[in-house]
Amino acid sequence: MQTSPHISHYRLVVDTVRAPIRWPVAARCPCRRDDLHPRRPTAPRRCACYSTANDLSVLSTSELKAALLQAVRGTQRGKAASPAQRAAILPLLEALEGRNAAAEPARSPLLVSGVWALIYQAPLDEFRASRDISGTTEGPFLAALQPLSRGLVRTRANMQLLDLREGRAENLAEFSVAGGRWEGALNIIGTVTPQVDPQGGLSPSRVDVAFTHFELRLGSLPKVTVPLAWIQPKGWIETTYVDDDLRIGRGDKGSIFLTSRVKDTRWRGASPSPTSLS
């Protein structure tokens, strides 16, 4: 008995639908978690993160930003990202850097100034990152404290205040102790000034940061202020992409970071942020 061509076509469609989808390893999206959803592969056409370095140019800036935000989701601000994830996320960051419309961000106080929340941070040098804690998401102080606390201290949020007009910079790390039994904050306070290039002019994208002291708050205990003149921590920040929502930067400690502008400018650090930052 000869099978109808319509039935053969139907069986071919059914078999195709039932067949498991197996994307090649190189085509897998960095935000896909096979360990969590082994039976729910992410189709490349539905996930913008799938785009490789060769086809990122076809994405609009808004699509590229959405792909980047999806890729860094669940990485705990980069702390939980594996080396493979970091390698997959970096081309997205670099592609967005190439879309930067602000030619001189360090000379644009209204654009760069504000309150920024850390979304993702990663080392550019994996070997250096294994030996240097200064470029971690916790910063050098909390990163040094965490091994001593045996995991009792957990970072809840990392915020940064930049005010180029007033020359003020603050890095705020909010943390919890003993599973949330106590809450605290470490705020490192300093100054920010435009970096002077070798020719004596002002850098269009870099600013120098010098921290003068830090404040430590823990629960209802009195605030502790510690001067930093004895170590004089200094560094620079280069803004490689900035718009009304996101900012990408690179630091002197060999890291790249992604921050999101906080619309609510009520600063929880040393002093309220001025209304000029809103």
C-alpha cells in the first residue's frame, strides 16, 4: 500500500518538532543555564544574547542593551559569573562601548554625574584577578574582610556617587551580617578630578579618584569614621559608554563594569546628593 504524500509530509513535520533541539556549543547564549533548565533550550532567534561578535552589528542599540542586561542577569553583579560567561559577556560590553555617543564623557558633568548602581563587574585579566582583590565587586575593604568573617558578611548592593562639578566621589557597599541579622554599610569617600594627559590637557574620558576616608555603619551602633591618609588610595575611572540609563567604565585595577543610573537620587551615603544630580 503506497503512503499518501500528504501523510509523509505530516510525519516529517511531527518528527522534526519532536526531535530535541541541540544548538552547537559556540552558539549557546551566555545567559542560558543548562543545569537549571536542561529540557528548555533557548532558541537563538528568541534570545538576543545569542548574537556573536560578528553579528552584533545588526542589533540596534536598544536591542544590544537588552541583550547585555539579559546576559549579566543572575551573575550577582559579576561575582557568580564563570570565566566562560565573562568571555561571552565581554563582546557585548565592547560592542556597546562602540556605540558611545558621548565623545567627551569626562567633560560632560550633567551626563556622568549621578548615582549609579553596579550591575556587573569583571576582570579583564583572569590571572591578575586571582591574585588581586582590589578589583572585585566588594572592593578591597569588604573583600579582605570576607575571608575573616567566614561567609557571614554578604554584599547586598554596590552604589557610586559621582559629582564632577563638586569634585565628589563616594563608593557605597551595603551588606548584611549573619544572614540579615544585622545590616551595615561601608562608604568610601573621596574626590574626583579630570585627569590631565601628558600634553597638559584634560582627558576626554578619564577622571582621577582619591579617597580620603571611609565610614562604617553596622546596625544601631555608632558610625565609625577612619581616615585613609596613611595609605592614600588613588585610581582612575574611564567612562567608555554613557547614556541616560547605563554606563560602562574601566578602572585602573584592570576591571570593566556596567552600572545603571538610579533615578531616585536620595543618597544613602555620607550626605544627601544635591538636586543637581537628578
